[in-house]
Amino acid sequence: MPSDSLSPEEQYEITYRATKNAIWDVLGTAVYLVFLIFAVALALFAIALPAIGSLAGGNAKPFVVGVAVLGLAVAGFGSYRIYQLIQ
């Protein structure tokens, strides 16, 4: 068994580093997930939906179409990353 060859100080150091890395991985993933949820909501409700509403109102300008496509692309990418994190 590998732990038989390690001193108690070495075992403590390995356990401490592994625990510290695991905690930071979990916290980092949680913060990233919250950021993605916020980015998707912002892309949909502040960028894509108003642009699509403007298009529905008859203002079919290329800039508005570009903004709508960009907002939907950001929301789609964010949704895909959220799906990957949750799965």
C-alpha cells in the first residue's frame, strides 16, 4: 500500500492539497455556472428578445437582425455550456 511508505507529515500534505483543490474546483464550477446563467438571461432578455420584438414591429434593419442573431448565439452557447456542466 503506498500510504505505508509515507510519513504522517507527507500524508497530511497530500490530503491537504487534494482537499484544497477539490474545494476550489467545486467553488469555481459553481461561480462559472452562476455566471453562465446570468449571461444567458442577459443575452435573451436584454439583447435578443428586444431585437426580435423590433423585427416583429416592422423594423427589419440589418443591424437589428445582427443583434438578434448575436444575442441568440450567446444564449445558445451559454445554454450548451450549462447543459455540459449539469450533465
